[in-house]
Amino acid sequence: MGPERSDQRVDHLRQELERHQLEGMVLIVEEGLNWESVFYLSGFRGSSSAVLITPSEAFLITDGRYLEQAAEQTDFTVVPQGKGSLVHSLKTLIREQKTGYLGFEGNKVFYTLFRALEEMDLQLRDLSGLVPSLRRFKDEEEVALLEKAAAIASEAFEKTLGSVSEDMSEMELANILEFNVKSLGAEGGWPNHGFVVVSGLRSSLPHGVPTSKKLGRGEWVTVDFGATFGGYVSDITRNLVIGEADPKGQELHALLLEAHGKAASALAPGIRCRDIDMIARQVIEDAGYGNSFSHGLGHGIGLEVHEKPRLSSTSDEILQPGDVVTVEPGIYLPEIGGMRLEDDYIIIPGGSRRITSALDQELFQI
């Protein structure tokens, strides 16, 4: 990430801090938690750091493992962590900068850090949603990375299909797919969890973990997968069957295609997210499966698999140009099995564009 983009993002953050009448913002990465927001603002991707942004300065504290990396990745002022803890170094920096009114991310800090800040008698305000809101808009460079992640995942899936057999286990399929994702140039699959590969009756589990169960002939297999490239992720779900798909499987897949297509066609700036959800949900309800669509229609993606905005029946968010969202209607029948059909879309003036278009939406028969 170039210094100009980092400066722009920090400037946007400072404008928000001024609006909240705050003197600074603290971000912290411990054991890799919250690297996304620190990377977004600074360009640094280490697993341990603290950031302090004031009206005139931007500091990044990290330890000796990452000092050389930080010097290469960020234009923030890099502060070596002292002999004490990361929190101790952060407290020292806050005192030196004489910042008393600070924003922090309550949903991203450990309790020990919060208590340490409290002990300094600071005026703290929880701004957990601030940086995620800034991250919501994707610029051209981010969209290019998302498109590359989508292209790699799509090619890896098609390559993996050539290896699938009824004697393969769910876990083997997931492992081969992730290997292919990496071999095609991605950093990996998803940063924080593995792919969903579920077959037969287990396909009714929306987030089922792959097991040693064999795929079997004639059973539906749902594969929810993606790739990470340049820190940005793709998120795709496809369904396959070894042999002939039975009439029920064909019926459900056709229904998901209809629900997905109608909802995706309505994606555009100014449309309320819950209205997009309702378009797909209505198709599924009219077919008698309303109680079997158990989650929201989609979510934003970017540096994380789940970001703002949310396409759900409870979301009042309104789509904006630069949003990247998934559309993923699903039907889950415990006594039979389930399916989901997911693609990624960038919201553009007047509509949307499918960035996972390289992969057909068909029910793959092997």
C-alpha cells in the first residue's frame, strides 16, 4: 500500500475523531487479532503491534521481530517496543503525547488492555464500528485484489473437480481445494477458518466442518470456499453431485438460482439491504421452504470474510457504490440435505457487477 492511500485513510479517521471531539485513536494487535484494521490504515501486517493516531502524528509500536518489516511496510513513526509489554510501551507513548481523550475498539481489545487504559485516568470512547465503516468502501486497488482472489478461487475449484470421486472424504476435498488455491498464487484460503465441505445429510449444516465422511454417489455436496490475495478475500459457494442429481436436488438448485438471480439483479446504490434479503427470501417462501432459509442473504467482504454491510431482514443499511457483498440464499432440510449458492458483487453506479463470474452457477455433476 502506497503512502498516499495510507495518508488518505488516516485523514478520514482524523475527521471522524474530530467529529467525536477526541484527541486520538488506539488500535492494538495481539496474537494476530485485529491485524486487518491496522493493515488498512498503516500497511503493516505483523501479529503484534499497537497504533496511536493523533491529530498530527501516527505511531506504530512493535517488537524486535517486526521492526525491519514495519520500516518497509509503513510510513507511520515506528516505535520499538521496550523491555516491558506492548501495553506498557503504549501507555508510555500516550503519556508522552499527552493525549487524554481517546477512541478505542472495545470489541477488539483484551480485558487487560482495557484495564490498563482505565488506570491511566483517560477519557475513553468505544468506537468499535469506526474503522470497519471506513473499510466498507473499496477503491479500485482493493477491488482488483478482490477480483484476483475470486479468480484464483474459481480456477482452484475447477481444478479440484477433476480429482473428486465418491471414495474421497469431505476433509480430503477441502484439503485438495486449499492446496490448489495456494498453488495458484493465493496466500491461502480464509485467514481464520477452513472451508465448508458437507455432503449427504450433513449438507443441511450451513457451516459444517469437513469430516472423514466419504462423499458417496448421488449425494449433494456443498462447498463454501475462497482465497486470500494481498490480504483480501473471496467467498464462493457451489454445489456438486457425483453421478446423476435426483429430482429434489435439481428442484432446490433451480430455486436457489432463481432467488439468487432476482436478488442480485436488484443490487444497486440506494437500495436498503433488508429489501434485497426479502427479494430472495420471498422466492424461497413462495416455494414452501421459508423456514429452511435460516440466515441472512449476505454480507460485506474485504480484508475479512464478514464485513459491513449485512444483507439481512434486520439491516437498515443502504447499499453504496464501493460496497462488495455476497449473495448466498440457502435451503437446509435436516432429513434430506441442503444447498447454498454464493457469489460476490461490487456495487457500482446504477447496479452491480459479479466479481466471481469466472465460475458457472450450475449444479456440477461429476
